[in-house]
Amino acid sequence: MKKNGLSQEGLKLIACLTMLTDHIGAVLLPRFLWLRAIGRLAFPIYCFLLAEGFHHTRSRKNYAL
């Protein structure tokens, strides 16, 4: 059964695309600061996914490794 909202895979895709945007802005287009601002969304998304994974894991020791 599918829940409402974004799946983990959807969040990962958004985080990857925003991180790619950040890196493109940093390396290729440093004058466009809005690219860097978009890229800053990746970190909180990855932190959320990390916390969710830690919360739902059975072996916290293995997850930490």
C-alpha cells in the first residue's frame, strides 16, 4: 500500500539533483548564487533519510558502521 507523499526513492532523487545543481553552480557557474541556494536543500534531505533509516533499522551498530 502506497502512502501519501514522497517515497524515500523520490527524496533521494530530489537530494541528488539538488546536490548536482549545487556542484554545477560551484564549479561551472560560480556567479549564479541561486544554483548554490538550490543545492543547499540536499543536506537536510539526506539528514532526514539518515535519521529515518536509523530509526527503522534492526541493528543500530551495523547501521552506524
